Amino acid sequence: MLKEAIEYVVGLKNRKEIVAVDSRTWIDTDLEEVTDYVAKPFQISTLTGLVAYIKSNYDKQQDEFMIQVVSPTKVKLLGKLNAQQDRDRYVVVEAIIPEFSFDSFYDTESLNIKLQSMFVENVDRDIILQAIGNISEESVKNVGDDGTSQSVEIRQGIKKNEVLVPNPVNLAPYRTFVEVEQPESQFVFRMKDGPRGAIFEADGKTWRNQAILNISNYLKKELENNKVHIIA
């Protein structure tokens, strides 16, 4: 009797019966749910590529998508919820951003190159470039009694003049996708002997909200004739 009972229990374990409950399917003996397949994302680096993928309908996906703007540098293309409350993840877009170390001091030559290659041209950027490109001495003077003003000696033709270091400044580093406008925000520009210069963020990261809004507006414009829901 014991042998027969054991064989019966083993037989139950090995028998896989499919049970459907409320449109969800289960394997009854171990309560393992039969889940729908979920698409795994592939990665690209531009919003242009994302727009082209959606418009092409290359993989003949569902008619409606959801785009989640996760951050200034990351966007996801998702499908609808399935029976398991999961989504297809079609595409992850991650921007390629130049590396600039805010809060770190650079020598004037390195800072000059980085400002020209990693920041959008504007008035304050050009003022900084003029100041650091014409410094005639290694020393940087702190002036005034507020603890923030500085001055440097720069060459102007054959003359040398002492000028105040511009501070604060409004700059637009490349911090989000190149297809959208780079948010301009406030920075503190400081110099020290060497001479060396550093740029410190001074807007409490509020530029991120503007960058996300810029991405959302770009996608809405490019995909206005497609069934896409944009969450930002």
C-alpha cells in the first residue's frame, strides 16, 4: 500500500494540468503561471532613430505605444499591459553625452577646449573664453568683501588690464539629446592660481525638468500622426 501511495503522489507531481482562471493560465501542480512573451528592448542613442523605428512599424507591433521620458538622457518605448500586468519593452534610447566634470578645476587650455566643444555658444561662454584665453599671470586675486568676486590680469593688445571674473554665468552644456534645445542654466565660475578654472552648477538641477519637457515636445511634434502616448 505504501509503495502504491508513493507512486500515486509522484504521478500527481509529474502530471502538468493547465488551468485557466480569469483569462490567466496556470500549471496547477506547482502554481506556475504561463506568462505571455514580453519583448526585450534593443538600445539606440538618438531620438531620430526612435521616431524612425515607430514610423516604419518594422516589427509590425501593436498600433499604440507609450513613450516614457525617464530622464534628460533616457527614453523608453513601451507597449500596453498584458494579462500579467507587464509591458513589451521595444526600445531604450540613451543619449551619448560628452563628459565634463563640474566642480573640478581645469587648466585654462583644457577648459578653453571643453567650453568650445561641450557648451552651446552664448554670450557668457564667450566672455569666459575671452578671460581665460588672455590671462597674463598665474595668480588670481580675490577682490571685494563678499567672498565671491575675483579678478585676473588679461592682455588687451599691448596693454594688460585687470578684469573681474564673470560670475554667476548662464551656460548651456550638452546634457541631453542633440535633437532638442540644450537647457540654459546658472553656474558659478571660479578660478585659482595656476591659473585654473572650474564651473559649479547653481540651479538645483532644475534644468532637468526643462530638458524632459523639450524631449516631450520634440516627440509630440515628430509623432503627431501616430498613436503614441508620451509620459514625461
